[in-house]
Amino acid sequence: MEKVAFDLGIIQIYWYSIFIFLGILAACIIIYLEAKKNKLDEEFIINLAFNTIIFGIIGARLYYVLFNLDYYLANPIEILQIWNGGLAIHGGIITGGLFVIYYSKKNKVETLKIFDILVVGLIIGQAIGRWGNYFNQEAYGAITTVAKLKSMGIPKFVIDGMYILGNYHQPTFFYESIWNLFGFMALLIIRRYKYLKLGQLSGFYLIWYSIARFIIEGMRTDSLMLSNFKVAQIMSIILLVLGIILFIYYNKIKKVGPFEKLYNNKEQAQ
């Protein structure tokens, strides 16, 4: 499998970087459209998206590095080489989420509704970004057979790419990407439900993604570990509980129509 998409001599552009970029681009487009439909201030959402991406990438990298600390202490220069892989989505969710809370509070915007807008773009970005793992031949599962993979309806080019170190492996990246794609379509449908409450869309995202990630992580052979436990499974349980809480607790909050204006203009802020 060729990791480099374009070799420009001095600069090499990796497929991993391309798919991470495409995922971010798709997420930003969806978020912008969702924000515009909700009459959110354009300057606010652009600044929010830009800074959240920066904090999200930094958090995703630091999270991965911390759970491989011995290796990166011995090879510190590789901390910056994110094109080789090593962006943990849970780290990005934590740091990006904290920034969203800070920025929305600072601008007097309803935080939960902002999250409801962001998750629609986030999940499609995850679906696309996972294909970077395909070219890096990472995020795969146990050894299997071609016959087994074909019986599951997995495309031939995916099967071919899962021939790693002399064996075929379960393409767990592919399973997660497809699951996220269906989650994106589900969010597009659910967000139109007129009785939707604040935070419930975010809750659905957390539940949908966490269930699949817990199961798929159990199939992976290259997981981040904390003692004998897979870190992603621990985080999946935490986020699953949070998602359920959003559904139960905020179910008592009045419904918020999809076209409610969320941004407090300068006159209101004063």
C-alpha cells in the first residue's frame, strides 16, 4: 500500500493527510449549512469552527502521544509527524468540546444547541477521515480469510488493502466508516423532528458512535491501552452514559425549533 499520494521532491503529501483534510472540509461545510439554517451569526460560526479544529487536532495528537509516551520520549521529533497516523478522535472530542463550551459561553450562545449543530458535521468528517487509516494500513482487526471478507460484501480493494504482514485482517476502519455514514444520515433525519429537545441530537451522536466504537474497538489489534484495558472502550462507556443523560435529563427542557435564532447580537449582549 502506497502511503504517499504526491511526491513533490521537497514535500510529500500523504493519503492520510488528504483524507483528514477532506473529512475536516466536509464537516465544515455541513456545520456552516446547519448554522446558516439556524440563523447563527456567520462570523461566530467561522471563528468557532476554525479554532475548534485547531484545538481538536492538538488534542487528538496529544491524546495519542500520551498513551504511547515511552515511544515518543525516545523519538520526540515524531510527535509532529501526524501524517504517519496517530490522531485519536476521543482526544479531539475532549479538547474541541471544551473549547466549544468556552467560546459559546463567552459569546452568550446556547452551548447545547451549538453541539447539536456540530455533531452533524463531525460524524461525516469521521466517516471520511477513517479512510486515511486504510492507506496507512492501521486500525485493523484480527487475522481472517479472503473468503470470509468476501462473504461479508466488503469491496475487493478494501480486502486487498488489508493484506498486512503476510495475512488478511478485519478492516475495522471500514466498519466504523460505514457506521458513521449511516449515523450521519440518521442525524439528518432526526434533526427535522419537531419535538426535538436541546442536546438530544448530541446525545444521539454520543450513543450511536459510542456503541459501535466499543464493539469495533474490541475487534482491533492496535488499540491504545491503559493497563489491560482498551482506552477507546473506556471512553466509549463514558460518552455513552453522557449521551443517555442528555436524552433523559434534557428531555424536560422546552423544545427548540430548528430555525430559532441562537446568536445574541451586540445590542442584546449589551
